[in-house]
Amino acid sequence: MIDLTKLKSDEEYRNGALAKGVAVDVIDELISCSVERSGAIQETEAKRSEANAMAKEIGSSSAEDRPAKIEAASKVKQELSQLEESLAEVEKRFHSLMLQVPNPAHSSVPHGDEDAFRTETEVGEQTPARKSHGEIGEELGLVDTKRAVRMSGSRFAYVMREAARMQFGLVQWVLDKLDSHGFDPVVTPVAVREEMMELAGFFPTDKNQVYKLEGDDLYLIGTSEVALAGLHRQEQLSADELPLRYAGYSSCFRREAGTYGKDTAGLFRVHQFDKVEMFVYAHPDNSWEELERIRGIQEEIVSELGLPYRVITCASRDLGDATSKKYDLEAWLPSEQRYREITSCSNYTDFSARRMNTSMKTEAGNQLVHTLNGTACAIGRTLLFIFENHQNDDGSITVPEVLRPYCGGIDVIRPKGS
């Protein structure tokens, strides 16, 4: 949720919201509605105080005066009811408008759509074109999408044999690495209430991407970020204990609406996948340093897996509602001869904390914390980049050295029976 006071008074803050594509009319209407809301709240509270005072007068009045006072109190009560109804309508409109205004883009973010990104760094030698991860997975018996489609429909897969071992190896290796960087591991719930999706900044924008459990009015998360954002909801943290760093592990679910025909082979764009997510509650004075720290960990992970990559700063209109600034780390995909996203990290500043009412206690009073997130490892997607960048001429795959102790010592995955 945006800082309404800054939206009214800070031109840079307002321009950051406009850079993300929100209409000027929406911002103006929100500001106007906020003024109307403040007036309605004051008027309603004043009438409520009047009604309470008259109720007390009735109890202490004489029998002779009581009928007139009851009649007057009844009139005030009716006026209060009308004001409360009007206030409820204004509150509803105000809430709807607040949800339409995103967290403003940071001043360092390039303006424009997704093609206006800025490349920050490029590391490693681009591997020449070879077999696709879909072909490799099928030939080595590591990924079976045909049987998964027969059982569950498109965009599902069985991950099998050494790939399954590598999947769990990746999880354990990444958790160990994050532990060395001060992140506490958390296995999160995968089903949350609608309110949590809204408070975390995913609704209403991404509602079409989320699976709903109709009978229980719950939604399956597309990232453990949602659950971690609610971990300290309505809590007051101590400034001294910040930053709080969490490594969330969960299965994730996405409908991938609007991607018909895109990335249908292999593990790139599936409906179900596992992920380790970094989430940080930071002091506002240090959150931008924390974003660079998360980015550094992501680069460390991808580098140690032996994957060529680049880091880009995403453009303003390519940012989610909650995001003030985002880096995408894109690994090289040989079969397509281009970079594709493998992880990303974002600073939400106080946007999510304002909705969650997560603050910190300081000598100067209470202050909202900043929250940040970044994917440490999207397991299936990381596997496919390993398949393609570490395939050998004989059809085998060399397991990255850092993963071998976590995969039973397997160093090369060969065709079954060879």
C-alpha cells in the first residue's frame, strides 16, 4: 500500500507511480477521495459522540423530560446511521483506489516497458546451441511429461531418477548456502486466505494466475513470499533485531494464464514446482544494501553451478505492483541462444509492510519496516539450465561439482542402461 502523504507532497514519489503506468486520473481521484474520507470520518465520529452523550442524558433525565430526549436521540441515531452508510461507501471506494496505485518505481529504475531494461553485468561464456532441455530430459529418462499430461493435463511433469536426486540436492545445497549468509530456513504453508494474497500485493493484479480451493476459500501460493510476508503481520519488531532473513521452501502453483503455446516442453513453465525463496525484513536505512546482498547471493549460486548469466534492472512498467526496484538474473539457454530468467530479487520498501502493519520500534517512535524478496533457487527451472549448459557430446550430463556431495556422489548422468 502506498504512502498517501508522500503521494500528495513528494513529486518524485508521484512520478515513480506514474512511471509504472498508473493513470493520473486515478491518483487525483484517490487524493480527492482521501479528503472526502477524512471529512466523513470526522463527521461520523462527531455524530457518534453526540448520540452517546444524548443516551447518557436520557438515563439521568426526569420523567417529564425523557420523552422529548428519547425523540431527539432517535433522530440523532438515524442521522448517525445514514452517515455510517455514506462512510462505508467512501471507504469501499477509497480501498479500491488504493489497490490501483502501485509502489512507485525507484529513481534508479529505467522508464519504459519490458524491453527498456538496463544490463548491469554479464558473466561466463555463452554455450553454443545444442539439444533442448526437453529433448535431454526425455532421452535420459529424467523428465516424463507425456505420462504427466495423461494424468494431470499440460504443464505437469514427472521428475525422475538422477534428476530427482539432483532436485533434492539443489534444495539442501541452497539451504546450506543461505544458512551461511544468515538466513533461517522455513517450510511455509502453501494455501492462504484471499486477504493474505491481497496484503502481499498479488491481488487483484495476479488473481488470474492463482489456483483457488473453492470448498475452503483458500488459494495456492505461487511463491513462499506470500506466506513469509505474513509471518510478522501486525507485529512490532525491534530495530535492533533487524534484518530478519528467512529462507522459505515450498511447493508453488501457477496457472500460467495467457501463456498458451509458450515454453510447453520440459520444466520451464509448469503449473507445479518447488522453490527456495529469500525474504528479508529490513531497517529502511539499510534496505537498498540488503537488495544488493540478495543479488550477490543469487549470482554466487548461479556462478557455482557453472551457468553463464547476466543481471538486468527491470524497467518501470515491467515491475509488479509491490516492487520499487527489481533485478532479474537471466541464465544462458543454449537451445534458444538467448538469456532466460532464472531468479529475480526485489525491494518492496514499505509497501507490503504498510498493508501487513509490520513496524519496528525506535527511539523516535514506530516506523514501518522494509521487505525484500529474491528467489534463491526455482528447482525445476535450474535443472533445465544445468541440463543444457552441462550436456556432453555423448548425450550425458555433467553434474555441477558443488552438487555431487548432495546427490550421492553422482558426477555424470548417463543414458539409462549405458
